[in-house]
Amino acid sequence: MEGMTYASFASFPTKSLWFYDLSPSSIITSHQKPYQNTLKSTFPRNSIFCASSGSSAGSVVTLLDYGAGNVRSLRNAIRHLGFEIEDVRTAKDILNADRLIFPGVGAFASAMDVLVKTGMAEALQTYIKNDRPFLGICLGLQLLFESSEENGPVNGLGLIPGVVGRFNSSNGFRVPHIGWNALQIAKDSEILDDIGDHHVYFVHSYRAMPSDDNKIWISSTCNYGNDFIASIKRGNVHAVQFHPEKSGDVGLSVLRRFLHPKSQGTKKPTQGKASKLAKRVIACLDVRTNDKGDLVVTKGDQYDVREHTKENEVRNLGKPVELAGQYYKDGADEVSFLNITGFRDFPLGDLPMLQVLRRTSENVFVPLTVGGGIRDFTDANGRHYSSLEVASEYFRSGADKISIGSDAVYAAEEYIKTKVKTGKSSLEQISRVYGNQAVVVSIDPRRVYLKSPNDVQFKTIRATKPGPNGEEYAWYQCTVNGGREGRPIGAYELAKVVEELGAGEILLNCIDCDGQGKGFDIDLIKLISEAVSIPVIASSGAGAVEHFLEVFMQTNASAALAAGIFHRKEVPIQSVKGHLLKEGIEVRI
């Protein structure tokens, strides 16, 4: 995932645990320094901290990871396939590697800066020119090219002719390119064997284009407005623009074939038929502690999560890690966690939710989104925590995207008032550091009916269904604090502003429809999905497979999300996908 700058501290499972600091001290957030100082008191700078079970050289993978964003899922995927991990410490470690994976998270310029300053750029060039086993992922592919336009031009490693440029959104295609797309295989590549008819997961705003000068490298392309390079292969050198560690069984097969190039009986993906970008079906888990202190998945009707009984207990629909794992097996394209009680007292102390992410990412190899409490915070002792620190904990624990709600509303209101981007809001900070493709803004509006569109200063619609008193018009008032407080800003205005401030995706809820099972608010989703050029996720109201078809047929939504109907097993995910497929809507199988 390109578009991030690099952080310096990551915590990983202890079977093969390493610490390596490549980042400038200015990037280290204050709450990370105690950990860093503890390690440095025992180990010198740029040393490695290891607690490993030991393994033979044939089952070891060398990983070039300088600590930006979520690499935990890739580590878990590699271990899932039976390999141990050794992290690169010096340029010499690259040259000595038996097989090298470069996940390439971060902004192009930041990554190149690290590689050049540490001497790793030259080592990578030598390693690849010598035709050593190499797999680059996402930015790990882009860095092989001559240069990038991202905050540039910026020179790359110069191994493949071409310039990495931004997708063009003027032709109606949404940027970032987020979701499950098809590959067009250009030549034989052992790691892509049998996956040409399957979808793989992309999340990026920049891409390299095929040309006569680089066609000898190209093993597959993907079409998103135009054909761009999805993978390259030359000898033992491979790189992919998609994320195999987030592409389910298909992605695991790509990693397995790279790690076991001569293995027999390699598991093949089930039969598929992919041709373009698929519509996504997302499972959402509202997570909170119940009255006994246990972390449970719950679901409310218009945000009321308590049973209407004498005990008035929190509705318990299952355990979050177990449910997430089941939805992955059922075919969910993403899993979204909403932490609806966390971070009330201590944002960075919500260990149970962080542990949910860590445990889930061990066995769930599709994208994970988490939201709740991502904001600046000052604790009872006067210690200030930035939203960036809170988000960083989520990313290091296994999240691929974070969702911001109320804080984005306040930031948008301030921007509308001042017309000044301060860069201080949680939305702006996290988007700048981790890339807009890692930031989802959750919009929670209520429908307010009107006699005339001139009654408010906000964007109105002519309602498909008239109001209780025959009103023909409506606007959508945004809310904060779990729908409890209305704000003087419309959903249309908020969506436009958060896109400008750096959101990469919008999760669009409608409180009036939540828990009703009568279908999504088509008027709302159509309004917002036509107003922005970033992907929109439809949420709230699904009660039948037909509702998913309706939202995809009548709006520009890129994905549809549901919770209660999946938790209660009223509508299985595979039933939704089967119905969509039958009606001609492309989905991932």
C-alpha cells in the first residue's frame, strides 16, 4: 500500500520476534519511546531483537520491513505457510538472503530515502540483477521502476523502464482503486498459476503502465479505466501490485508458490470467473463489553444495543474473533470492527480490542477495518495522545484501514467555517502518514423531511417516498456520538469535504434504516456516491438478498455492508453473492 510514511516500532508475534529501527527519531511517537529505549538499553541502535524457535535455512524468509503500516498480516501469512521470518538489518542481509520479500508499505519518496541512506537500494539492485528469488508487493513493485509522480518526480531503483503515476479519476473511476479485481495473464508465471480466473485485492492510488520498453517484464495486467501492470516476472524476480496476504486462499496460493517453487500438490484455488472489479460484500461487527466485562459482538436497532427485557442486558451475538473467522470462511470480502465502547478512559490502553485484531489477523486474510475512538485525547493525568498514535496502534495490531466518525464531522465543520486546512485533524494526520486509502470516514445521517428545498442551506433531494405529512423533499443531517447528537452539516456537504481533507473511502450509514431490514436508503446512497470520486460503502437496512442487488443496480456504491442479518444467520453471505452473481453483478467467489 503506497502513500504512507514510515513509523519505527512494530510488535510482532513472539515465535520469531525482531526489532529493527530504520526511521528518523522525529517519526517515533512519544508513547513508543519507552519501548524503544528499553530495547536500546540492551541492544545497540540498528541491532536486532530476536526470540525465535530456530529453523533450517530452507524454511526461512528474509523480509524487508521498515515498520510502516500493517505488515502483521503478511507475517502471519508467511508463518501460516510454515516459514520463519528473518528481518533485514543491513544491506548485507539482502545480499545473503535465500529468498527476499519486500512488502513495500509507505510513500515512494520515503521508502527510497530509507533504502538509499541505508545502502539497501544498491543491495536490492544487485540482488535483483543477479536473478535472486524476490517478491515485491504493492510499493515493492512500484519501487522497481525508474521514477514515481507521487510527491515527485522521485527516482526509483531504475530496474524496469517506466514512470509510476496516479490513476485518473476524471473518467468516472474511483481513486483510490480499492477492491477485488481480475487479472489478465500476459505470460506464464509460476506464482500466478491457476489464478487468472480469480479476483485479487488491490488498494492503491498509483500504478505503472505497460509499454514496449517494459513489456518483457509484465506477467499480468489489470483493467481499471486503463490496463495497468498488476505483476511482473523475469527469471526468479516477481512483484505484484495487489496484496496476496489480503487476497484470501487465492493470495495464499501466490505466496505458497513463491515460497515453494518446486513443491508438488500445491493447493489450487477453487474455480472462479473474474473479469473486472467486483462489488464487495462486507461483514460488520459492533464490538463492546457487556455488563459482565466480556467483549462481545452486539447489534442495535438505531444504535440501541440492549435487549428489551427486565435485565436490559447488552445483546450478545457472539465472540468477535470467532465470528470474524467464520465470515472469512463464508466469503466476506472484508471484515469491519466497530469498537463502540473503547477508548473512553485511555485510548492506548484498550488491550482487548487490540488483541482482537492481532488474533483475527492470524487466520483472516482479507482486509480488516476498525473504528471507534480514533481522535486526539488527553487522559486524567494530562498526558496528550494524538489520533495518529491511536491509529498507529490499530495498524500495528493488524488493521488495514481505520474508520473515523465524529472527529471527521468536527474537522469538516471547522474547514467549512475557515476554508483552511490546518493539517491537525485526525483525518488529515492519518491520511498524510498512512495514505488516504487507509482512511474510511463513517457518516451517520438522519433523514429530515422538508416542505421546500429552500427551507435549509444544505443539499436536498426529492424523496422517493413522501414524509409523514406529505413532504416531498428531505435533507440528511449528520450526527455524532453514536447518533445521539445532530450537527449543522449535511451528509452531502460532509462527504465532499472529507474527500478533500484526505478520506479514501466513505462508509454511509442511515440511522432511520438501521436494524429495520427493509433495505438500504437508496436516495441517500445515490446522492453521496454521485457526489464524490472515492469509493462508497452502503450500510444500514439490509434484510434480504434483494436489497444488495437493489443498491448495486440503482447506485454507484462500491460495496455493501451488513451486520445483524449475518450474525443471526438470517441471510448467509454466500446467498447474497449467489443472488448477485445470478443477476449479473460481478462478485468474488
